[in-house]
Amino acid sequence: MNAVLVLLIGCAILIVGYLFYGKWLSEQWGVDETRVTPAHELEDGMDYVPAKAPVLMGHHFSSIAGAGPINGPIQAAVFGWVPVMLWVLIGGIFFGAVHDYGALFASIRHKGQSIGEVIAANIGERAKKLFIIFSYLTLILVVAAFASIVANTFKATYVDGALDLAASAANASVAMISLLFIVMAVLFGYFVYRKGAPLSVATIVGVIALVACLAIGLNWHPIYLDGTTWMYLIGVYILIASVAPVWILLQPRDYLSSFLLYGMMVIAAIGVIGAGVMGQNLNMEIPAFTGFQDPLSSLGTLFPALFVTIACGAISGFHSLVGSGTTAKQLDNERDARPIAYGGMLIECALALISLCAVGYVWSEYVGGMRTPTTVFATGLARMVATIPGLAGAESTVSALLILAVSAFCLTSLDTATRLARYMFQEFWLKPGETYKDVTGFKKTLCNPFVATLITVVLGIALGLGGYDKIWPLFGAANQLLAALALLAVAAWLGNIGKNNKMFLIPMAFMLVVTLCSLLQTITAKIGVITSGKAVLANGLVDVAPYIQAGLGTALFILAIVLAIEGVQTIAGKKKASAK
């Protein structure tokens, strides 16, 4: 299949989905642009701050993107390009975008509170507690993983205790550029929100400054620190970023960083189309379909592996936490919800298709052992760009810029996840409608934003330092379970207020089945490792990873069953009541 056709046809289908299905959803749910949003009703200058649509789009897209829509499609390409493309398109339009849009819309109709509060109001307080516990644990895992990933892209290389400058230069550049981004974001937020600078002018200046940061960081990077030191510094940064007013850092930094991702996608599209025009990429080397069993790695069977591996490129539960955690508190007008949530998800789908084209261009090397998704993505697209006349010498530069962009978004997702975890921790102790200012005693202490954030950061950084990889294999299933539960929550709410919720039922049921099957496979496999004696290491010590994975997998499985039963009873009960 021609990669250019894959990209162009896929994007055309996504646009049609946005224009027609997205519009139909708005009509069914009763989106009202005259209604006051929580950002205005509850404006507090810290979390609830109205943001202009382009700025909020930058924050939302930067937070949900990260490396997810790159990693998933590249890893799942072992099943063939047809299954990947179908799931990205069908899943994106009818599953993921509906999930993201529904979660944001439900949140803004619940005073900008999280999906946990939507569950409390429409299913029950016990279901809310269970959902928040699960969501918080998942976010701790995200903080641990992304902090470790960012630290690894910043850290210096030491050989026999001596700094290796040549091997450390690239990471030092990424670190320097990221630090400059933060300073630039603070200045941008100050001038736009406190000095009234026009957004258009500030954006032009900001983009120019963004390019300047890249140039400075690539040529001047004096900071060389080891990974552990960076982990501690990142912990301090996310602690401050999570409690700082969103207008001073979160909004402007994500908005400006989004131009990196937009630029990355433009470069990628130029590469794919340019290589096709030059006759260098007429057909992707990936087979259309390789079979139901993964022939190369350890993903397992197509079902459920395909639907768990491709998360952010089709549907991801983390998006519901972003939409109902930070985006809902900044939404200026309900009409902005569709382009930001539904449209933002479809842009991720387009990025997933680009990733598929990238791995298709270097498929033989992927099969041969080049398996790191970021490297595959950057290498494939850089080589495509290099086929265009006059750009033959740009391959290394393009590759470096693409890797930098991916790294920058890991940092963006990191501090967003920390802020979301803080919200979840606070909501666990509060009753519906309460804020941390309304409670007393130990609850007041635990719900204090700084205390809640400190607990989150300590747990996340400690897990990142101690080996988050012990439980990371379960993240894919946990993330998709989160999506199924978010779909369940929004469906219950819409049913309770008499709105059409049928568009949620098939996605919800499908994702529950996918998650339960994936968890059962993991639990069975880990129990097999334990009972066979393979959990004993060479030095005679016990490998705790299989035990942790089996235990956590079992807990998630039970949690899914309990919440699904309560949610389905709520939905069925409302239908029964409305039928009388």
C-alpha cells in the first residue's frame, strides 16, 4: 500500500468524522455556547482560569499526546498495516474522540470536577472511591515512568567515573532547551495574562523565541548531571508546577510547546508526501496482515493486544483525566469543547498514521532489531525528508529535532499528570460540592494542594528511582480500563438526564472485554511464572515482579467487574424507569 495514500485517505476520513459525527454528538448532548462554564463561574486564578481556545488546545493536545501515538502504532505494526489503520480510524472516530469529548463535556456540567465526581453523582459514592483509587495509582505510575524517561533524556554519560562529553552532548542540549522553554513560558504567561499583550503578537514573538531556544540549546549546553540528580530536580519542578497558577506555566508552556508538535507533524507530512512524489516510498514494506499471532515480539495475539498496545492513537483513558482534570477548568465556552477534545483526539490519530508510515519506511530494519519506537519514528521520517531534492543533508538534523519534540512532550505530560493526581487525591477525601477549604482536621491537611502534591511527587519519584518497570507492563491494560470506566460514567450521566447515550454503549462494552481479556492473560502468565519456579533469580533471590504484576492485575480485574456491574445497573435502571 502506498504510504501517501494511507496518510491522505486516513486524514480525509478523520476530517469527515469530525465534521459529521462530532457535530451530531454536540446536537445529541445539547452543547450550549450561552451557558457559563466552570472556568468563569469558579474562577480562582489558580486552577479555574478561562483560556482562549488556541491556548487551551495547545495545553490539551500537548498533555494527551506525549509519545503514545508514536509508540503504540509502531509496536502494533507487527500485525500488519491494515489492522493498525482500521483501529486508528474506527477507534479514533467512534471510540477515542467520543470518549474524550464526552469526558470533557460531562466535567464542565459537573463544575469542572473529575470523572470521579461524575461517577459519585450518577453511580454512587463507593464507585467514586474505587475509581479514584485506581486513577490515582495509574497516575503515580505515569509520573514515575515519565519522570524516568525525561531524566534519561537529560542525563550525562559517565565512563569509569569520568564525564563523556561527546556522548552527553545531545542529552545536555535537550535539557538546556527544556529549561529555556520553562523560562520562556513564564514570561509569555506574565505578558499575556497580566500585561494584556495580544495573543497574536505574543504567539509570533513566542514562536521566534522558541526557535531561539532551540538554537541556543543546540550550541550551548553547560549542564551535565547524572540521572538520579535529574530525577530529584524533576521532582522539585513538578511539585512547583502542580501548585502554581495555570496561567503562569501550564497554559503558556503547553501552548508554546504545541508548536513543536505541530511543526513535527508538518515535517513528517512533508517527508511522507515528498518521498512518495520522488518515488522513494511507493509501497510500505509492512505486510497488510501478518496473522493473529505476533510474529516478532511478545505482544501475543491480535485480540486483545492490538487494542491495548494502540492506546493514545485510538482511545486512551488518560485523556479522560486530562479533559476532566485540567481542560474543563479552563474552557472558556462550551463551543470550544468539540475542536479541543474531539478534534484533539483526531489529530492524535493523524500522528498515529504518520508513525505507521515511518515504520513502514524502515520495516526491514525494524524486523532486524531497531525496535525503539522513538528511534524508528525519527529515523524513518528523517530518511523520507532526505529523499526530497535539496534536503539530502538534513537527515541528522531532522532526526534530532523529532526526538527533541517527543522528549519535550514527555515533560509536558509529566507535570499535567502530577496536577491530575493532586486533584484525584483531594477529591478522594471530599464530599460532592466540597473544596479543600470546606473541610477541617486531618482532611484539611491532606487536601491542602501542596501536601497532596508532595505526597504524589514523593511516591512517583520513589517508584521511578526504584524500578517502575516492575509494574509498567500492566499500564496498557490499566489505561484502557480507565477508558472503559470513563465511557461508563458519561453514559450513566447522560442516561440520568434523559440524553442519548447509545453512542457510548458499544465502545464501553468492547473496551471492558478487551481489558478483562488482557488482564486475564497477564495474570495467567505471571501465575505460570511463579508456579514453575521461574520467579527465582540466579542468585537465589525471589523476583518480585511476577508477584506484583499478578496481584495488581487481579485487583484491577476485580475493580473493573465491580464498577461495571454498578454502572450497568445504573444505566439499565434509568432505561427501565424511563420506559414506564
